[in-house]
Amino acid sequence: MRLRRTLAALTAATLALTGCGNDTPISPQSVGPAATSAAQKAPAPPAVPLDATAVLMKLNAAKIGLTHGAVQDEDTDPNDLLGRPNGYTSRASADLPGGDSEAEKYGIDRGLVIEVWPTADDAERRSKFIQDTLKSMQLLGTEYHYRADKGRALVRVSGKVKPSQAKMIETAVAGL
């Protein structure tokens, strides 16, 4: 007898719960605004900081005329700033049309140099130092400077490169 009552109670409860359901399918339109706004506000994964290799690869993919791209290490860095206190974290270089292909290997005179600094302020100081030096000693030439990766990556282009070519590089750097 006890088993019958328990079974009857369970059956009644099951039927009661079944009657409470909603046959309307769930769709994005039927979900309330709180659910959709929460999904829209989900934070994007943090961007991975670029290094000189990544910048060089992205510029090369932009088809701006780079050749002989190379990433420098502590043995090939012509400035001896790579990895040192107050130095950059990575460096790369490439030849560009208009640059001097006979100039010092990995040097700015060949066309392009990428320096990635620990902070945007460090990159700004480096850019300012170079530009101030070139202004005071015009015999040394000129450079175009462009920034990427929240200002940490300094892309230097030899002033020997035609302005139209430099503009292409500026556009490519802006897209990084």
C-alpha cells in the first residue's frame, strides 16, 4: 500500500511539472536583453605584444618591397642595445627600394629597421634622440619613424627611401 501511494505521488508530481513547461523554442530573439548584453560585453582576449620578428613578418606580408629581412641577436646587433639595460627587446632589419644595398649589414641605410622597446616611453625617447641628432647633424641624413604595438615598436625607414614608398610603410604599420 505504501508503495502505491509513493508511486501515485511521484506520477502526480511528474505530470504537474510537465504541465509547467513552455513549448516556445529558445532563440536569440526570445532571450532577454540582459543575456545578450552580457554576451556582447565579454572581454576580448588580451593582445600578445609584438616582437620584431612578428612586425617584420606582417610588413613582409603587406607587400611593401622588403627584401633580405633579418632578425638580429646579441651578436649581430650593430647598436649593441639588444637585451641590455635601457635597450630594446628585439630588433630586425630589411632592405627597401631606395636604400643602399651596399651599406652596413643590418643598418638603417639599407632601408628599414624595427626596434621593439619595453615601453612606449622608451621607444619615444629613442625616436626623439635619433631625430634630434639627425636635425643637428644634417650630414647624417634623415629617417621616417612610425610606431606600432601601442607605441612600443619603432619602425625606422631610411630617408633615402622615396616618400611614396615611406607612405606605403606608414599605412602598413598603422594596420598592425
